[in-house]
Amino acid sequence: MEFSPRVYARGHRAPLGLKACRQRNLGRDMEDSDIEALKKRLQTLEDRNAIVDTLNQYGQALDYGDFDRLVDVFTRDAIRETKRLDGSVNRWEGEAGTIDFARRHSHAPDLYHKHLAFNPRVQIDGDTAEVVSYMFRFDPRDGEPSFIWGMGRYLDKLRREADGKWRITHRISEIEDQWPGRFALKGGPGSIPASDPVSAQ
């Protein structure tokens, strides 16, 4: 259905098709190249938000033992590596490795902690992306303020999969500083040492 500029002058709204968009710009034609550029910018913003959602999903799922959502963060062929302060590297491969990691890691309500990813630097190239973000883990103690149990960086590679979701294909967790032990929220000392390969992620 065509709407003339006169109709717009009366304040009526029209479907925002290409012609309507041109008319709303006071007769100034918007070139196809301009529209494509806007589409690309919008897609980049949507992709970036989706990637950050994936990073946040990891921490929330891990901290509360939501195994299905944790597994959904990674591709089926994903590789996870944790570089520790002593130079050792823990490695998990594929979906089986992710499931094993998820089942062995501490989570609420037995142990409370918060994994947070900050200041992500996102670089997108088509259906792949690389992200560097800061990582902090906060833990509580009975009768005392919460403390930073560890900090470092996540070095992530992601891929947009067939269902449109961005998932991590390769994660390197670089631990740069770490508390020598931790305490559970309930029941006093938690007895989980910093050397534990699973709980320290």
C-alpha cells in the first residue's frame, strides 16, 4: 500500500518499508548501501549482546549447578584449559569433558561462590568471535565479609551455531592470583584447597 508525503504531513503512520523509510526522511532517498550498512551495524550489536549473554550464562549456571545450561555454553567439540599459578594446565575436551567438569564443580547450596566476567573485548568475524574478559570469583565466609577468591582472564573463541546461539569453542582460563584456601557459607571451613583442579575454575 502506497502512502504519499501528504499523508505523512497529517501525522499518519505507515508501514516502515523501504519506500516509507525514504518518505519519512523528507524525500531524501536512503541508498541501498546505507541500509545494508545499518543492517550490519545492528547485527554486530546483536551478536555482541548474544556473546556477552553466553559469558554470563557460564557463571550463573556454574554457581548454581544448572548442568544443562552450563553444557549449552560450549560447542560439542569445545576445549577448556585452565592455566594455574604453578604452571600446570588442566584440560577438558568435548561434551563429555564439559559434563564431567560440571558434575564435579562445587555449586550452591552446598558451596556458594560467584564467577563474574568483566570488561569483555569482543572481536567478531562473521560467524566466529574472540573475546578477552577479566574473571573474578567471589566467595563468602561465615561471619566475615565476602572476599575475592581468585582473579584472572578468560580467553575465549566462539562460534555461531546452526540454531543461532553463540557458543564457546575454546576457553583458556588464566588464573593470575588465587586465595590459598576457601570457606563455605555454611558450616565453617570448607577444606577445599586451591590446588583442587575443578573447584578452582
